[in-house]
Amino acid sequence: MSSVPSPAAPEHLDVVVVGAGISGIGAARYLTTELPQRSFAVLEARGTSGGTWDLFTYPGIRSDSDLHTFGYEFKPWRDRQSIADAPRILDYLRETVTENGLDAHIRFHRKVVGVSWSSAEARWTVDVEHTDTGERSTLTAGWVFVAGGYYRYDEGFTPHFEGRERFRGTVVHPQHWPADLDFSGQRVVVIGSGATAVTLVPAMAATAERVTMLQRTPSYVLPVPREDKVAALLRRWFGDERGYALTRRKNIAQQRAIYRFCRKHPQAARKLIRRINTRLLPEGFAVDEHFNPPYDPWDQRLCAVPDGDLFRAIREGRADVVTDRIVTFTEDGVLLESGRELPADVVVTATGLNVQAFGGLRPVVDGREVDLRETVAYKGVMLSGVPNLAFAIGYTNSSWTLKIGLLCEHFTRLLRHMDEHGYDTCTPEPSDPDMPTRPFLDFAAGYVQRAVDVLPRQGNRVPWLTPMDYADDVRLLRADSVVDPELSFSSARARAAVAA
């Protein structure tokens, strides 16, 4: 009598990294160099690496942080541009992949759609959708490292606009920019005042008939040099490696100093920014109407414009700014509360992102779905009550990657500690279940406020705080031990023996 073969066991990996963007590539590099004995794979839903820098293709897309801090600590940024455009950043990321042999670890068209933890087996079951074929597969992992950032890749935020269906022109969201959109000689209205809007306006103004930035509320906008001359000198004097390290240290200190000055002396910072804006705008320009926000500097992120390109476009008459509210779209443009109608052939809704924690994943622990709203972030890298799951969220007030590097270091040190002591499970748990909490991202930006009720929380003390300060994180994630009284370590084998 023939026996029926049992189905093959799913592939098992020590770590599954979700996402091959800047955070996932960084995590893969640290795993490769710090824990070469560990097996891991990077699962990427799209067909290419690079994350944001491959997804977004709108005109002028660039970083709003300098690449000496936005780049990885382990890989010098050698390009002359400090505020760099997307193709240069993408080249840098893909060089990182190649130089560190990460290509073999990245699996494209693999979207993680479910993760379920078993305490008895001390492993995650990871459900994967093959986005190119529609097939489903399963693998298991000791750890899941979620590196997909905090916004939805498939959908940007666009509020309801009355009468939009009547508009005879083209409406486009920057997150889904049509490759064949020709706006040369066209009248363009860009709705928004954030980083995307201030990038789009000068880039489109180069060929459009005229570009108008239509904003409901002004933002703080500061010119920054596209090229860092000090960085060039340091590289010339000290070479790539040491010159990069010195520039990085300089720029970290500069970012922290500007942020602290703005928070400690908001009125002085407001006056200084206004003075800079006035100097760069045409004489008689309504600075207070269009560049004087009702909130203090760094209540929301400051917008950086390389070499003042937005102000230059306004001075040259190729762009303008209107601060008003939309009543309705018309056949030929946008009607405002003031009664003014802005004519347009193309309207760009640069109205922001949809925040989505963990790429939409809802972890399941021992059969119970985790409600993220009821969890508290541990050191900004794990969740209370959720074993062996780490996530990567960078800074909102500085370069994203500064924090990613620190938490990847901490993550690999944590895994090494578990290896050395025979642990297979670690779970953060607050010693005080009634600890006061506050929003995980304590930031006034609209895209954060729209999602604050669906995100994890943070506590009121270390290690349950989520610092937005690099020096604090150096102490918490690099200098401090991975051993903590509120992080429990255990072994499934030992638990089974006790139960027996």
C-alpha cells in the first residue's frame, strides 16, 4: 500500500525583512556584516528595490535632508549634491545592495499579507502573495523586521474636492505620476504647501506656462545649499571615509542646533525665517500672507528648497503662491472662497500621504490579532506584548536614516545576545500596565494627525519613549545594554520542559 507524501515544510529563515527600501536595505546590510551566520530574506512587493526613491517619479523629486546624514553611516556619500535628486539616491541605494552582496537575499514581487506568531514553536508564520502571479506561499521565521516605513504605497491622500468631475483638464496625485504627462506650456495649479509642493513648483515652472501653489495654510520654507562646500573640502583634505564621517558629524550637530533653537526660541526663529524669505522674494511680495504659518517652527517639518529654487521661480514670474480655500472645481480651473478663479490645464493634488503602520499588517500572536492602538512602542523599535517583531521608523525632525542605522545596530546586538544565551524569544512588557501614554508620532503634521488613532502609543519614560533626538537614541540604542528589566527573554524548549 503506497503512502501519501506529506507536504514539504515551509522554508524557515532566522529573519524576514519586509521591504527593500532605504530601511530594508540598511537592515540587510547590518545582518550580513554583524550576523553572517543568520539566514534572512528581504521580501519586496514591487519588482525593484529603492522603495520611495523608485516609486515616486514626479518632476524634481529629491531629498529634503542632506545625504551626508540621510545616507548610511557605513557608506560615504560621494556625489557633489548634498540635497540630491531621486536618481542619485537610487543609484546610491543599489550600489549598497551590490557592494554588500544583498541581491541574493532580496525576493521581488513578494508581498507579506499576514504574520502569525506561535509561542510554542517560537516562530512566525509569514503569508506571502506573489504580486506578479497571484500565487500564495508560506514561510516561517524567528524574527520579522518591518522596514516598509509608515505610509501606503498604493494610495496617496486626496481630500474630497467639490465639482472635481466637472474639470476638463488633468488631475494627478504626485504618488501616481503619469509617465506621459506633458505640462509644457500649460497652466498648472499645485494644491499643497509641504515638501512635495515646494519641490514640484520650481521643477514644473521650468517648462509650464505658469505654476501656482495653492495652499490653505502656509509652511515654513528655508533655502539650503544644494552642494555642501565644507563637505567637499573635508573630502579633499581627509579622503572619502574620514571626510564623510566629519561632514556627517557636522550636519548632525547643525540639524540638532537648528531644531533646538526653533523650539526654544520660536519667535526669534520665526523672525529670522521671515527675514530670509523677504530677502529672496520680490519687493512688495505678501510675505506674511503666504509664508507666515499660524504655528511655531518645527510644530511641523520645515520645507527645504535647494539654492532657493522656489523663491527664484517666484521672482522670475514663472510661479506664484495663493493662500485661500477651494470652494469647487470648475470646468476650467478652481474657484476659491475669495471669489477668485484660478485657471488650470493641470491640477496636482500634492495633499499628502496616507499613513499606514506596518504596511497594513495586523500581527497575530497565539491566535489573537494585535490591536496596534493598544500596544506601546519599546525603544521605538518593538511593540509591547509582541515577541520577536521589530520595525523601522525614522525621525520626523531630522534625517530619517540617522535613526534607522541606530536601531539596526541595536537589533543585531539583540539577536547576538539571544544567540549567546540560548534564547529564541524576547517580548517587551511594561512593568506598569497603567503607565500614561501619548501618541507614537507626537507631530502636528496633517498626515500624522489623520492616523494618530490607529498607531501604537509611546510611554512617559525610558524605554517606552520614542525619542526624536539623535543624541538620546545614541545613548538608548547604541550605548545602553540590550538587557532590560522590561524585556523578557525565554526559550521555547525551556518553556516546554517546565510545562511537562
